[in-house]
Amino acid sequence: MTKNKYAREKRIARKIRSLLLDLMGRKCKICKKKKGPWHLDHKYERTWALKKHSRLDRMKRYLKDWANDNLRVLCPFCNCSDGGKRRWRKHVRSNVR
Ligand SMILES: [Zn+2]
């Protein structure tokens, strides 16, 4: 991929992410906190492998998952503590008072 194309994809991906946040509301689904940063989290299982896709392709999939009601907005803390089935680092506490 050329540098320019990469930069463009990055920009579009960022736009889609921002659009998704607008659609779902910039608020954590669990603790209702209104301050970012936000994580896009799948309610159910993600059916595709993150690593196999470019940033833009991932965002397109997120959009599709949102349309299928399989996406929500979480703050990093809730995302990390959610279910524990995912291996996030335990001490991401930068946004917790
Ligand atoms: Zn939260």
C-alpha cells in the first residue's frame, strides 16, 4: 500500500469511528460516563479476526456490526472489567476516579 493511500484510509477509518460514536452516543453503556476515550465493544462475539483486516476494513465491519446490534460504546475501565473473557490488562485505570 502506498503512503498516500494509507493516510487516506486512516482518515476515513477515523471518520467512520467518529460517526459510530455519534450514532451510539459518546457515553459508556455500563457506567454512563461521558468522558472518553472510548472503546468500541462487541456485545456478542466478534465473527472476524481483527488482525486480518486493515484499519479501514475493520471500521467497515464495526459499522456492519453496529447495524446488526452487536456494538456498544464502553469506557476503557468497563471494557476491561466486562466479563473477563477478554485478556485486557487489569490496571487501565487512567479514567477512574
Ligand atoms: Zn464505563
